[in-house]
Amino acid sequence: MIIIEFQHITVLLNEAVDELQIDPNGIYVDATLGGGGHTNAILNRLQKGHLYSFDQDETAIEYNSERFAKQIAAGKLTIIADNFRNLRTALAKYHVTSIDGIVYDLGVSSPQFDDAQRGFSYKLEAPLDMRMNQQQQLDAYQVVNEWSYQDLVRILTRYSDERFAKQIARKIEHERAIAPITTTTQLAELVKSAIPAAARRTGGHPAKRTFQAIRIAVNDELGALEDSLTQAIALLKHGGRLAAITFQPKEDRLVQSILKSNSRLKDIPRGLPILPDDAQPLLKLITHKPILPSKEELLRNRRSHSAKLRVAQKN
């Protein structure tokens, strides 16, 4: 019996696992365990193979340890409580130095958004938190109340392309000088008041971009993703595949850039009749354009509308 609720609809579930071309006896990694959707689908295709699933969220780890207790006991699944930026060192503890495939399902899971106390949502009243790893020190309260005006402008611009970054940062700076900004709804209203009324009429909630930027900063999401993708590419066996699902443009551009840069031919002298092995690119792009959710999935799950799946294979 599962003792906690962790309801989450996995986006592009079958598409991502199909693209991994699972070897029933292979070694695989689910870099973002979350609600366990991809983990479950991969386990169903393994026979003598093994799956290592990463997550730093205590709720996800507790839920999936219960859900997959039989598979863990049977030696088919190992859940690793760690940030996926530590992919290589975490797997090395289990004497794993190469893998047949890896899947990333990036962003924040539905249960994290829907749990008001986690502080991810601008719609729900909660303390400013936004930590994916509840043990880390840095949280959204510190970013909002302690980071400089210049740093606030930087993250709002870099992580969410916020047009009104300076106005929002000034408003935060002014309000926190009077009293600390402590809750999600307080921050959301403050951001709304900093954006001109005409600009608030389109594009969804005016605080959406600010919350995204602060969340990315709190968890160093883009830095962790770059570190992890680089390690994953090195760990992949010949013919092994990497599948990554993104939900926002910054993530997608980073994934696309890393996959593309590793799929280009290296600089070599002209006139060589045969390319040497070390001149071959590390990857072959399987998806030159991302795989998008079907119409049926878009109707079934409103949070799938921005999802993009990119896949590459190790040469």
C-alpha cells in the first residue's frame, strides 16, 4: 500500500521510452524519477537489465521506494537520492561506468507545484521556498530578500527573458527595505504591481516568469543540467541513447546546443581519404526537430503544451 500521494501525469511517456530502444538486459538511468512514470515504463521492458533512478526530492524518493519495493528487492531498480549533476560519481559507487540509455524529464513535477508548502506556485499561499532538495540551504526567501538588485535583474533576464526585469527588481528592493517578503502570493502581487497594466492583459499570470527565474536560480537548474548532460554523453555506450524532455525555452536551447555541438565533425586536415575514429562526432542526432505531444495528450494534460523531446545516439 502506497502511504503518500504523488499524482503526476508523465508527458511524452511512450515516445521517450520508445526512443531509448530498450535492451532488456541493458543498464539504464532515469535522471528525473519524479512520479515514476518513465521508471515504470523502463522497468516493464527490462528482463535481466538494471535501472538507476535519480531524484533529490524526499517525497518522490519515499513514494517510489514504496511503489517499486518489489523491483528494488529483486535487484532490478536502484533509487539514488542525489542531484543528477552528480551522475558519474553516484553511479561509480555502484561500479557503473557505462550505460545503455538515459532519460531526462525536466522541470517541476505536478506534485511539487500542487503542494502549496513547497512554494513553487504563484497561485497558492506558501512560504517562499522552491527547493527541489529540501536539505539545501539556499531557498527563494534568500534570493528575494538578500540578493542584490543587479543579481535579481540578471536572473530575471537570463532565466526567463523577463522584459520588466529592472522594474520588478526595483519593486522587490523597495518592498523588502520596509519588511521582508515572505510568501508566494505576496511576491506574486508585488510583481504584478511592477508590470504596466497594458502588459498584464496577455501572456498569462504576470508573475509566471519571475517565479520561473527564481526557481531556476534556487536550484541552479541550468548549471546542473549542463553538468549532467556532459557526463551522460561520456557514460553512454556505443549505440546508447539519450532522451530529454524540456518544458521551457532556456532548458530546450541548452539541450539542443549540447546535443548539436557533440554531433558535429571535429576539425580535421583536408584531403584525408578516411576519417579517423577520433575525428568522428560523439553523437548522432535522432531528432533534428523535437517530438511534440499528440493532440490527444494536449487535451488530456494541459501541462504538456510546452513539452519537447530531443533524442541523440552515441556513435
